Amino acid sequence: MIDYSSETTQAPSASLPGDRVSELLMGMRLRGIRYRRIQVTPPFGLCFGSKEGWAQFHFIAQGPVFLRSPGGALHALEAGDALLLPRGGRHELLSAPEQPSRDIADYESATLCEAVSAVEACAAASCPTTRAVFFSACLEFDLGGMHPLVALMPEVMRVGTLLERHPELLPMLEAMDREARTERAGFAGILARLADVISAYIVRGWVECGCGNATGWVEALRDPRLGRVISAVHRDPGRHWTVAELAAEMGSSRSVFAERFLSVTGMTPHRYVTELRMRLAMQWIGRDRMPIETVALRLGYGSQAAFSRAFKRITGRSPGAIRAETQPERSGPVTA
């Protein structure tokens, strides 16, 4: 679980330069797929994360609650805690460390508004005094071309001492607490929007703290000269980049640039540019439903056939298969 307090003591050089922080976050996309306001009395065990590829957010309005993370670590949560699991994964919210769990989708729920439901499993006599209350969100989390950053994030990112650096979060958490405990008009929609905003704050806090101890790709961003190269490529992925042009961005010879780029990122410049293009192509074709020919031209390929060959070489699937496998965005129920 991330601890922001340790990261704020890092030397300034460990942090990402401000302009590249902005570039990282400009492409960030957090879209709520499914939200739940949950009220349960002990003993309880709820399992989340059956749908792979989606992030999970939890806010504890009334606890205590134990979180068992995808990696098996156990964390005690109290009222006011908010956390994000950027890669999702199977995890549990429990009334006691050894409590067995069942999938959240197995619980009966009632629709509060579009994409927001209520789950209540309370013993009527004791519910008001002993219940746990939390608000959970299943989120589509996308950093666009900066997607490698997601793999470098901790499995659990908790607000914690981020509040010390961003006191403006406190009123939002207090608002979540009020809305989760009451049923005032529009409370479900307000909770959903607050969950999205707080999740974005958690991600931004991690980036601004220098991305923890992440190395490799993040190290390239921290390097002032290599960072310029990465930023230039991400700004214009469809350009026909040559090693000479990339070396000029770094201000070095081609041989020095190529060696430095490979040692830090673990891949050649050509491979990096190609993989970036294919990640963008998957999003544009699958999520945004962009015509394949348009994607090919936008990414600098002279023909759809040339693009399709490169796409299949990198991803193992054809562009048409990605389009067929990916459903258009919807707001209906999902299992997560």
C-alpha cells in the first residue's frame, strides 16, 4: 500500500518535472462503470474485482473494515479512509481478518440511479449501531499513451497523508461521508462524481511525488534529456521518427542516445514508438470506435494493410478482432 508520507521527503530531483506531470495527467481517463453504496453488519465478507482490467475505488464511511489486497496483504481501514486499486484484481472487504467472503454480485441490490445501486445486508435490530457503510466504484482507468505507468503503480493507493499536501481533499471526503450515511435527494449521483474526483487526486498525488520507487520508464521521464524525447514522441506518435531526430531531441549523438534509451527503458527507440502506436490504436479502435483506416493514417502508416501487419505483429490480433471483441460504452449493469 502506498505511503505518501515517505515520498514527500524525497529530494526534488526525484520528482517528475512539472510539464511532464501535466502531460501524464492530460490523457488520464477515469470513467465510472458501476457504483455501490453498501451497508452490512458483521460478520461480513465481500469480494470485488471479478472483472479484470478495471480499477476499484472504496470509501469507508463507517467501519472498521479490513482490506485483503490482490497480493494477500491485510490492511485495517477506518471511517474516512479512501483508496484506489489502479489495476483492480480480486480483493476483499471483511469484518474480521479470517472472515470468508462471497462475491459482491451475489448480494441483492436495488437501483438508486443510473449505474448506482444499493446493497444492504443488515440485521435489522443492530444495523444502525454496528453496521459498516462504504461506497465502492468500478472504474475504467486509462492513461492513454502513458499506460505503462499503471503497471508501475502500487496495487493499493490510499489517501493517507496525501491530505497533508492537498487539504482541499478533506471537504470532499467529508461530503462523501455525509452522502453515504444519508439518502438526501441526488446523493447517489453526488457520491459517484466524488469517487471519480478523489480517485484522480490519488493518482495525481502519486505522480507528483515522483511515482514512488518506480524505475525504467519513469526513470526516463525523470531524466531531463530523455524526458524531452519521451514527451516529443507522445505529442506526435504518428511522426516518422528516426534515431537521428530522437537523438537531436536529447541533444546527443545517435549512438549515445540509442544506448541510453535502451538501458533505461529496456527497448529500442523504434520498438518504443511502435508499441506506443499500438496501445493508442487499441484504444481508438476499441473504445472510441474510430475507423481502422483513420487510425492507420493518424499513426503515420501509409496504408491500412501496413498498419494491420504492424498491429498484429505487436498485439497478436488483428485490428478487426479488437473492434469485434470490444463492446461500445454502456451504463448498464456489469459484474465487478
